[in-house]
Amino acid sequence: MSGVSRAPERVLLYRIVHVGNLPTLLQRGALHSPNSTPPDNLPYRPIHNAAVQASRSVRRVTCGPGGTIHDYVPFYFGPLSVMLLNLHSGLVEGYQEGQEPLVYLVTTIERVTRAKRPWVFSDGHGLAALTGFYDDPSKLVEVDWDLVGQRFWADTMDDNDRKRRKQAEFLVWDHLPWTAIGGIAVLNDAVKARVEKTLAEHPGVHAPRVRTRPSWYY
């Protein structure tokens, strides 16, 4: 059940990537789903749990363009994701860099729609049996808007479904043009300077505003 009666008037969408991947994204001019990543051999630092990704590659999406979750570019509806905490805590095999190199790419449903990209969303973790998928904006009420941005989201005796609902996702079919990214958020000024330097090294490419948002980190 959602925590409020309706979605916010302006829905922000959050995706975390390693700061070292920005040059590749800028060269490609888009964010791509796992199944549509160009065979260009450009470097890309993975930050995901391999076992989870294997399951997502076969999990069917039951509305919109269909396919599997790996046919979409995933975003969260809030910061402070379970994924970020796992990366911060060293719980993802092969990743031990902490949260400082992780940056948020931020967009909105409006920007995605203007880019003419099909999309769907879930009301919880994409692999959970209870989770539903939707392609109707009126169904955004199914997202728990009280919970998706919370720092503390562990299941409780009174509510053992909090962690699943926290991980609701917005999924963009195939790819999202880089021009649809409205902002980049980082942990501190050092990473901000690195991001701004990377953007400056790609003149003529859309350069979103970069902001420090330490409250979006654990």
C-alpha cells in the first residue's frame, strides 16, 4: 500500500553510477539498458551484484513494451537506496570503493516523456513476487511516496514489506538520451570538481548542473 494518496506533482528519478563512467556516457550520448549497450568497447565500471543482475535479465515486465528488466534503464524514486547502502558497506562482491565515487544522475518523468521514451514502473523490488508493474501514470499512487526517500527503511514487526516498497523503480525502455538528465548530485566538493572537469572535457555535449547533496548519502 502506498503511504500517501497521490504522487508528488514533480517526480524526481535517481540513478547512481560510478563517476568514472561519465566519459563513456558522454561519448555515447545516452544511458542504455543492459540489453541495448552498444558494442563499442568503451570502459564501464560495474557496481551491481552479479547474482541480482542474472535474475533481472530473465524477470518479465508485464506491461508497456514488455521484455525483461534488462531491456530498461532503471531509476529509483528516491535517494538513499538499498543498493547504495550495500555498496557503501562493502556488500557487493568486486566493489570496495565506498560511496564517494558514486554520483546521482537525476531526471523527471516529464523529461523522459519529452524524450519520447516508453516507460513503466514498479511498486517495489523488481524481483519480488508481490511487486506489480504499471504503465499508467494514474497508478503512481501504488508507489509508497512516504518511504521511497527515507534513510531508514528496514522491515519492522508492524510492517515487514518496507524494504521491498523502498526499492520501487522507474524503468525507461532501451535507452535514455543524455540530454534528458537534468542534474548530477555528488557527495562532496572533490567529486563535484571531478565531474565538472569531465563535463568541460566534452564541449558541445549537454552539461547538467552539478550539486553536492551529502544528505543523499549514508
